Amino acid sequence: MSTTSLLTAAVVTKAKQSRNRERILPDERSKLDSAMVKRLKSWHEIPIRTTNRVLVDVDTEPGRVIRNASKREKMVFSSVAAERAAEVAIAFDLFSESADLTDLRHFVLRPRGKKPKANQLQDAIQQLSDDYDQYVGPLVNKGFIKPLLCVIHVRYDEALGVFDPHAHCVWRVATGDLDTVFQGIQTKFSKVWMDDTPIRNAAALVNYLMSWIIDHRALQNWPKKAVLALWRLPRPRFSRSAGLFAKFRKTLGDGYRLVRQDGAVKAVPVQKRPAASKKGAAAPLHTGSVVGYVRAKVLGKLRWCAIAVVNGKDPLSRQHIDDILAQSTLATRNASRGYTTTTTGLSPFPADPPPTEPPQPSDAATSPNPDPTIILPGLSQPAAPIAPPPAVVAKSGRWQKAKAFLRVSIQGLLKALAGLVPRSHPKTGRPPKVLPPSG
């Protein structure tokens, strides 16, 4: 049976092309996530991860507090899905620069049986994964398929009230082996689809597959039971690397992360926090304790911030903030260079912090605003931002050094000029005669 006849068989159908979906930009992702947070909260779910760390601005607007709230790592959030998609897509982009991607094919496999309802989604995804291993595995072992990536997409049919999970597969299959591959899988899945020609832009394909695991625009219209079914999936695995691509990702290890710079993909070493000392028990941290410093861009401003501890039973007060500002000396910041990573995910404090000496602590009782101003990232800045504490006095270390250097230079110049002034004769009191030059 030829490949052409197989492609026209009833069990092998060509799915509707949906790759021309408009890309979801960061602003839209933020709006989609905000709407999802509101929906989940209305159902008494907890979409925001609590944290016991806050940032306290010690440079730009001393005393301003920024809470580092973050969403839970769930696929219902468009931003979370985008980060995971970017991680795999950029790795495949780098992999494709040196890999042999001849005869690369894109397959879509839909499982047999009835489509799952909301309470059957977890079992349906697991069954699809098991079917893949059972029926595709033998073809891989025999060398007919060289798999690189498998991605499960989840759609919801609002008319029927059921889910539509299906697998997108990126395989290398030689043209002469297509008949054998179709004969091996055509009766094992309800529908099998394949691109007519080999893939030319593999990185773009992988980026598309990883970006649209969930259609987050359509997700906003899913009913409550469907959203909660996706939300409550226990650590689902929607993508799986295989073959040479899986080996390539392992070679990167945990010590590197991939970034795009000037259109190229580069591996950048990841600095890790030094191992904690095991000698003795660490002293418990209390509210107001500073565990490090970071340079963070918040509300359009680059700020030097202290990372402060906040315990639930003891909220951060104005006195805590004033103490933190008093501790933020140049020596303290230099001593904190060991904090190469932080729980906030922000960049570490650099080697050359700004030359600002510590502001003096202010009296909490005389402060016009006893409660610290709280900023949530992404929210607009208040119309009347909090002013620095009353007794904040900042002195520049560089200016002090410059003044000392200028003072020494002036003294040396005065001494030099004093040596050029003619002195009077010790007996007559008259200045010495100046003889004209000879010749």
C-alpha cells in the first residue's frame, strides 16, 4: 500500500492548519493572567504563591517596599506557559544549528475512544502517553522513527463539554520508511496526520508547538469545571524530549541557561548560591532581617534594594524599614556579595554598588506615614509616592575623597609658590638685588 493511499485513508485525515494564530504579546498575557487569577480566587483557589521575602528600596526612594508576589507554576497562566515554551524552543534552536534534521516530519496523533470529560482529563493524558510508548516505541527501536520531541495539546469542546487531548510529534522519518510507520500506527490511534513535506524551519515549528499547548485566549471562555480540571492536574507533563535532542539538553546540565543575544543563542553559566555551612544550627530570621541586596527594575526605575524577611505573625513596620535603611551601608553591601542568587529571582547585587553611606534611622513616632507603602509589581505607581524618612542624610564617599585630594593639592601648591617669593636680607631688611641675565 503506497504512502499516497495511506494519506487518503479514512483513519488518516489532514487536520485543519492552525499555525497562523496571532502571537500573544506580553501585555495581553498579563491581562489574561490577571483575569484567570480573579476567576480562581472567586472559586476559593489560591493562585498566588505566598512569600516571606520583600524588597526594600535603599537608594532611589528609600523606604519603599516592593512585595515579590508570584503566580503558581500552573499551565492555566499564559506567562508560565510562555516561559516553559521559550526554554524548550531556544534549546531546540541551538540544537538545530548542528543536528542533521533531514526528513524531519510533524505528526499528530489523536487517541481512540470517547473524548474525556472534565473529571477524566488526568487519566486521558496518562493513557495517551502510555499508548505512545506502546505503539510508537517498537518503531523507534527498529530505527524507522528517530523521535526528537512530543508535545501534548489540550483543547476543550464547549459544545460537547469534553476535552480533546492530542499529541504533536517531531520525528525524523526517511521517505522510504513512511509506509512502515503508517502501518504501525494507523490502527492504534483514531486519527493520524502528517505534514505533506519535510519541515524546513524546525525551530519555528517547535516554538509553535510549545507555545500553544493551551489556547489561553479560549481558556477564558472555558466553564468552571474545565478550568479547575486543568488547574488541579498534579504536575502534568505536556512535553517530552527524546533521542538526540534529549541527549543534547542533558549536555547543557544545570550549570548553564540559554539566552538570545544579537539574534544568536548562547549558553551562559548560572551562578549558584554557595553551599551553606553545616556547623551548628542557623539562627532564626525575624521580620526586618536583611539576607542580601539586589538591583531590581521596578516601575521603570533601576533600584538598589535590600532583601528583607517578613514573618507572618510580625508584619513589617516603619521601625523595621528605618533599621533596614540604617543597615544598608557600603560595608554591609560588600559583605553581601556572596548572595549570588536570591529567592526573588532577581539579579544579584553587583561588585561595585553605589557609593552611598548609610542614612540615619528616623524616629518611627515622628514619621508622617507609620505604615510602609506596598507596591505589587505590575501595578501603577501611587499618585503621591512616599517621601524618604525624615532624618535621612546621605553623604558621598567619593566626594569626601575628592575634597581631601583637593585640600592636599592646594597645600602643596602653596608651598611651591612660597619658595618662589624673594626673601629679604637678614641684616639690611632689603630684598636681594636681581642681576640682569648675562650676555
